[in-house]
Amino acid sequence: MAKKKRKKQPKKAAAHRPTASSVSSAAYSGSMPPAAPKPPAVTQSAAPKHPPAQSNTVTLSQCMIVKSEERNIEKALSWGKNIVCEQIVVDTGSTDRTVEIAEKMGAKIYHFEWIKDFAAAKNYAIEQATGNWIAFLDADEYIPENEVKNILPALEKIQSNSKARELYFAVSCPLVNLDNKGVPSDIFQQERFFRNLPKLRYVGKIHEQLSLGKGSVVGTKDFRIMHTGYSDETFAATGKASRNVSLLREKLAENPDDIVTKAYLADALKAEALILRENADDLDVIRLADEKMAEAEGLYGEVLSYKTKVHPMMRIRAYEHFMYKYSTISGVDAVLDKMSEKAYREFPDENKFMCFYAMALNKRSEYAAAYEILKKCELKLSEAEEENSGLTLKVMELLSSQMTVAAQGLGKYEEVILYAGVLLMMNKTDKRVLQPYIATLARHIKDENEVIGYLAAIYDMKDKAELLFLARTAKDCGEIQLARRILAEAAD
């Protein structure tokens, strides 16, 4: 492939820019071994320049490393077209149309031979950037269209202020993991927008991090990164889970006591186990999945035993794993309740832990205490929505289910109707929710037509199967008159 013509650089600068004959993983680790291995090949293709970014102080380079991302690359390059000064795509060995599509979209294409080192590939991409700020997103990530306009103003606040430039080197924003249906499953802050400075480079062969000092990051909620790559479907299709497990095992072999690597390995093993179970077609596959999940749980247990050496997010994920597991197993209520309280005491502002602790309180009939915690959680979530950070489906389910229980215990029938209705909107076949919903409607709303109106907001009153389901449920909870009325609707 023909190399793109580039402006002549001063000799000193050229020495720091890797070329086809000098790129290696050692080039990005801060030291060069006495005898360097054969360097990976690096090439660059010609590409037209993008329009300049619409800012007086910020020039933003969008960078990414890719491998076989033809189904994502167009969206990944589309969101930033009007605000970036260039789009740099470093390919690490695609076997599909990724490079072809990126070239057609005007990206600058470079090729970097994969050496099992994400930091090395990302740092090579950074070396090609000419903007004074960098946006480093993956091919399976994008910024929502209506939030792109907020990016440059957020960066300008730092770039145009000398004191801010001295203090801050990066901007963190919410990263939203989307599940197979595009529903948020996790939300956390990440630093993906940072200044183009020689001292800012990625470290770590996998789960790489920017070399940022404490206090050098300022957060924003003016825009979010939407991430589709950690859905079960994507993991299964791309083999990311198995790749991550392999790389993390290699890293752990170098340092067997590294609890951070163990935490990441637990996540990767769990993902691999879930994929195997989803596609299990024989006992050997199921057995392998169980072995991987058991290993993951052992590692999660180790994470929870290290209180001061592990990032809070890793402990949160470990707590979550065990709480969701125990919530689906009968006979372990005492274990779940104890862990829920422990997690809540350690992370009192974590939404899921507020809901799980409320669950423990509801089981002890401490409805007022559960209700108070859930109301705090609800207020926190409503404020988060206003700040555009989103709400996850899991939290919504937990909150609504426990609020239904607490409201029932306190005799707050209007809130039982509200929260049970939310749950039924998500799953209208759940009889455990529908029964108290119907009973509460029938006992506290005297107008039968109004009751039917509530049901019609959730169920298709022209669908006989749904009407029969409603009638049977009404009969099961003792509302015979309402059951007859629903059957009459079905007969019309």
C-alpha cells in the first residue's frame, strides 16, 4: 500500500515517531531491550483531510485501534465528523472490509502488527495525532448524536484557561454498557478525552489505563459514550471473552499475586462461562462453563478479601455477582441479606446496593426503613436522568420490585399500583407482580371501568390470550367479579 506523504519533521521530532522499521512493543514501555525482536510492520494509506474542528482553541483528533469491525466502523467514524480535525484508524489485522470502509469515510489508515499489547497499539495511534486533544474510543463505541455538540465546549473550558490547563489533562464522561437489546446495563466514568501530551500514554497489555496523575481529571455529564461491545451477543460473535482470558492468564503468570489482574480475569471468565452456557449443546460444554464460573467466583472472593488494594469498581462488580447469584437461589436468604448489608455499608450511594439492602429489610418486615432507602435511590436516579447519565434496566427492576413490597407493607396502595405497573411494563407475564397489582386495583379503585383502563395501558384488550391470562390471575387472587368482567371483554 502506498504511504501517505507527510510534512517534513525536524530531526529531533522524527526520532520519537515510530516508523516501519522501528515499531515494537518495547517502544511504548519506556525502555528498549538490548536485542529488540523483529518489529511489526506499519503502513499508512493516503486519505483526505477532514474539515477543521469548530473551535478557536481545541483541535480534536479521533483515534481508534480496530480489528475486523466492519459492522461498527461506519457508526464509529460518523459521530465525530463535524468536530474532529482528523480520524486515525490503526488496524491490527482485519480480515473483513473494515479498512476499506474507513478509507472511504476519509480516515487516515495505519497498520500495526498485533503483538498482544493493547497499550502499544493505542500509543502508536496517539503518535500519529496532530490535534491538541485526543478522543480515543473503540470501534464499538459512539457518542449520541444530540450530545456531540457538548464535547468541544467542555474541552475549551480547559484549553482556553491557563490554570485549568495546568491542572487538568483529561476529561472523564459516563460510559454506558448496552445489552443485546440496547438497554443500559452498567454506567461508569472513563477518561477517553485527553490532551495530546508526550507524558500521556497507555500502560498495560490488556485493560490498559492512561498514565494520569491523581487529580488531573475533570468529570462531565454533558455527553456519554455508548458501548455495545460487551453484550453477550457481541462477545460470542467476536471471541473477545476468550481472547481476554488468554491475555489475562499470561499477565497473571508474570505476577501471580496481582489482585487487579485477578479481578479482570474473574470478569472475563464469567463472560466466557455465560457464552458457553448460552450455546451449550452437550454436557461437556456445560461442565466447562461451570468450571469457568467456579474459577471466576473464587477470584471474586479474593477481590472482596482485599479492601485497600482494589479499585472500588472491582469490589462493586464482585459484590454484584454474588448478590445476583444468591437472589436466584432458594435457602440462602441469610447469606444474601448479610452480603447486601455489607455492600450497602461500604457503598451507600450505589443504586443496586441500596435496592438489595432494602430487599433484606423488606424480608424482615422493616418496610419503613426499606421505603426510606428506596426513596433516596429514586431521587438519586431522577437527578441522574436530568444530568443525562441514564438509568439501567436492572436498577429499575430492583427498585420497582422492592418499592412494591415496601408500599404494600405500609399500605400505600397508590405506590403499589405505580411500581407494580412499571414492572409489568417490562414483563407483563409475571404473575408474582400481576396478582398484587390486580388485587390492589380491585380493592382501592371502585370504578370497574377505571380498573380496566389501568390494565388496558399494559395489556392488549383485543388479544383473547392476554385477556384470559388476566381473568385467570384475577380469579386466583380472589377477584371473581373482575375476572368475569375481563372474560366478558374477551367474549365481545
